[in-house]
Amino acid sequence: VDQLRIIQANEDGSEFIRVERNGGSVLVVKDNDLQPKAARSYFIESVKRNKGEFYISDINLNREYGKLEFPYKSVIRLSLPIFSSSGERYGFIIMNVNAQFLLSQMEQTLVGNQLLFVTDSEGFFVSHPDSDKSFSRDLNPMVNWASEFESPSKIGRAKIKQTAQTNSSLYTVTRAFTINGNQQTAPFFLHTALSQSEVAALINEKRISVYSVIGVVTLIFVSVLLFVHRSNSKNIEQAKVRGESVAIIAISKDAIFSVDSAGVVKSWNMAAESLFGIPSQLILNHHYSSFEQLSLLGLESVLTKGGKQSTFTTPYTDDEKEEHTLLITASTIWGEQSQFSGVAVVIRDVTDERKAKDAIER
């Protein structure tokens, strides 16, 4: 607060008392320095106010003795009427508040290259990005909103075109600023603006950001698709190879079967059925030791422990009491995590080869 005064509601608008701030001190002005204020707009408006009704002035430059105070001092005035106990109007109390702090706070809310215009109720500039056009009512009355922009000022968002001299447009957001909610006319308006080129740059920046995100998402999506495709292709190839292997095993003349790490039979080909006389429907998913034909082959150490490939021969007598010599090859099956998961056994009847060898040796 720079000044606090009581002004009488008489013909001259005489100051009854005035207290001023001078640096860190507060001074009471002498009687012969008190001034008439009847010609000032704030006097005319203040004496119209009813009991308990505030008046808030526009922001303008302070005047003393009819002349602008220098250095320039922006002020906003708040007044409250004074009535006697009988209800007769005596005058009003009014204080001058330094508005520079308020304007500075407004400017600090700006982001990036935003511009701030502050206008009073008649369109004169209180604050302008070009400081020479600020306080235009007091310093340059020819400059106002209408002289700067082709579009009228209105509350809300708008695209306004500047005058032909600049031939550029601004995007603005306009808000009315009131201190007293009961005041019917807003004392001034805030216009936050951004040039069309800045808006275009922001849009392009956002567009690039969105495109970048879309590009990254697309790249990730394509990578996932390629991975899935490669995995599916690999699975299909493995299934094809597995199918071919199953077909080869099925028609092989050698007896081929496999057991898991627990000794349960998981595969059993036709040659194994023929050699041991055990159908696949009977032996699959049963422990190999449950069948005497297999338990006599001496496979226990290989089937239960795994390890390196093992090859050995063993005699075998079939159900018709015929003697056979079997060449057995047992190979360990390893899982995906390199764990022992079972054994594959290939059995070849080498009885004829053994007899031929014995005959040659004799």
C-alpha cells in the first residue's frame, strides 16, 4: 500500500487526510499539501457506491497535482464509502496499491514464448510486450486493443489478426480479472497469447513426438512379429523334422523305443513290437521293468543313470525259444535346460551276422 486517504464527498472532492509510504517510513501529509480529487474518475465512481460496496479502479499511473508522478508508478485503487451514523454520506476511504508486483506475478506465469497483454475495461493497454505501449491510456491514448488488432477482444479462446502493419496472427486466451466478485464490470482483462508461428512449431514438435512414438511402437510390433514368425517357422521345421523322424523310426527294421528319466516307456516302434511281441498300446506309459522281455536285457544302469552313449550285445530268447544275439545302443536324451530327460534305445538283431562271423572264424 503506497497511500491511504479519506476523501470527502463534497464539490471539490477534498482530501481530508492522506498517509503515504516513503521508503521504510509512513508520513502524514500536511494540510496545505492535500489536493482536490473531484475530477478523477475514481472519485466519480467511489461516491456512487452504496454502504459496504467496494470500488476497484483500473490499473493506471499515479498522478499528483494533475500530473503523472515520475518515475512512473502503476497503482490500483480500492475504495469503500463512509456514512455517518444517520446514514448521510461523508466520503470514502481509498488506498493506492502498487500494481507493479501484481503485473510482475502475472508475467511470471508465462511459459516459453507466451505473450501477456493486460487491458482495462475500455481496451487501453495496462501491460504490453512492447513496454512503450504499456499504460497507453496515460502515455499514448492512440494505442489500444482496436489499434493493434483487427479482431475485438472477447472472453475465451480466439485467433486474432494483428493490424496490416504486422500482418500476423496470435492465438489468445482471454480472462476477466476481478478482485471483488460483486463488481459488475471487470476492471481489467488478461490476454495470454502465442504467435501463429510458435503454435505451428509446437504442433510440429508434438507431431514429431507422436510420430516417433508410433515409429517405436511399430518397430517393436514388427520385431515381435518377426520373432513370433521365426519361432513359428522354427517350430514348424522342428515338427516337420520330428514327423520325418517318427516316420523313419516307425518303419525302421531296428527295434527302437525311448523311456523318460523315470523309466516310463514313451515310444515303441513296430520292429520293437515284432521283436518282443509287446503291442505299443500295452507298453506305452508303463515302466519298462514291468515287462520281463526288457528287464532281461540288462538296461538298468543305462536307463536309470543316463550318461554317454553305450553299445553292447546281449543274448535273448524269444517266445518261440529261439536264441538271438541283440546289439543294443542306448543314447541319453537331454532336455532344453541340459537336464537328463530319458534314454533312446536302438536294438538290432545281429544273430545272422554273428553266425556268419563264427562260421568264417571256424
